[in-house]
Amino acid sequence: MNWNSLSNSAITEEVGKRLKAYRFRKKLTQQELAEQAGISTFSVTQIEKGKSVTLTVFLSVLRVLRLLDNLELFIPEIGISPIELLKLKGKTPKRIKKSKKQLE
């Protein structure tokens, strides 16, 4: 699936369908999922319908469905190149500075 070609609402709908399928696979009712995740049944319904929910609610559902490990694929950790490492000399940047040319 080409996620970049989908609108945000299409993506949330697809994610909702997939989470519902995982819930079914785990043989959980919406009520059971909600209780185990510490959220309302309404929130589970909203997710499955592709409606917007908070990230915390979303993560709670992923945790119960044992899908949190997939976050590594979703947002992989950024490695630092050896050249960048030498430039930083062990320091991590606190902010991003742009030159005047980059701002134009």
C-alpha cells in the first residue's frame, strides 16, 4: 500500500480496520479491549471507525493488541553518520539553526 498517496482520513480508516481485525483475531470484544487499555468503549469505536483519537489512546490499544513493537518500523531510530559524530564531538544538538541563506 502506498501510504503517501492516501489522505489522512483514508489512513485513519485503514488503521482502524486493521486494528479491528487484530481485535477479532485476539477474540476481544470492544468492551474487553477498552477495559484492558484503560479507555472508554467509545474510544475503541472511534478508532475502529477511523476517527481521530489521542496518541495516548492509540498507544494503549496497540499495547493491548501487542503491536507496540511495530513502532520501530513505523518510526525507526535515526542513526548518526560517522561524519556527523565527528562534527558533534559527543554533543547532541539542542536546537536547529538555519543560516540567512537557508531562510530565503
